[in-house]
Amino acid sequence: MRLEYFDMIDRVVHLDREGGRIAALATVPQESPVFEGHFPGHPLVPGVLLTETMAQASGYLLLARASFSHMPFLMGVDKARFRAFVGPGATLEVEASLEHDGSGYAVTKAAIRAEGKPLCNAELRFKTMPFPDGLDAPMRARAARIGLLDGAKA
């Protein structure tokens, strides 16, 4: 996880394209400029970054299902709930499942756990559209780095 670059997912551990499910891991860094202000002397991952982590897992699921033909863009967050604080060094188990996909929109339900305990969950809405110029290659590179393109996980 590189918080300041919004590079949240470290590794995809399971992908079920047909069933519309993904599981990933993310390890919160011990140090990050984000923690300097959130909060001095008591570092916590901001809720918006936990939401982004769920959105990225969901986005990777949508990319894989569409075989990278369309890019998902987060458009809405509903029913978000935060149950516990997340500090440096935490290993996050991130899961997302597809609820709806069609007509250029997709909806997922996502959750994050640590050591099996629920931390947060949300329903996320995406607009899916053809890749903007120049975004396809960087997204494929990032997906390959986290193991999304590994055929063994499909």
C-alpha cells in the first residue's frame, strides 16, 4: 500500500470472474506522510482511504470481468460503515462482490477485515466506459503487479 499515491491493493489472492468476486490483501505502511496530520502522535488511516481501498478492489474485479475493455470510475458510495480504527502495519483483507453490471454502470458490495474482524463496508457505484487515452497501459501494468492478470487466480 502506498497511501500518498492511492496505490492501495498489494496483491489479489482470489478472483472469480464469473461469480463476480475478488479478494485482495493490503498492508498499511508503518510510515506515511498521511499519518503526519491524521493524527499527530496517533496515526490512523483516513476513512476516505479505506473507501478507496474497497473501490480499487471493486474496480479490479470490474476490469477483469470486462477483460480490460472498459475502465470503472467511482461515482457513488452508499451505506458506508466504519467499525474500527486502522493503524500502521495492519494487514487488510479486502473483498468485493458484484451486485449489478449493465448499461454502463456497475454496483459492488465491498468490505475490509483485519484478523477476521470487520473494519468497514460499503456499497459502491461505478460508471464503466472505454479507457481514456493513455490509461490502458498503466492500469494493465498495475494489475499485473498485484497478480490480477495471473491466470492461476481466474
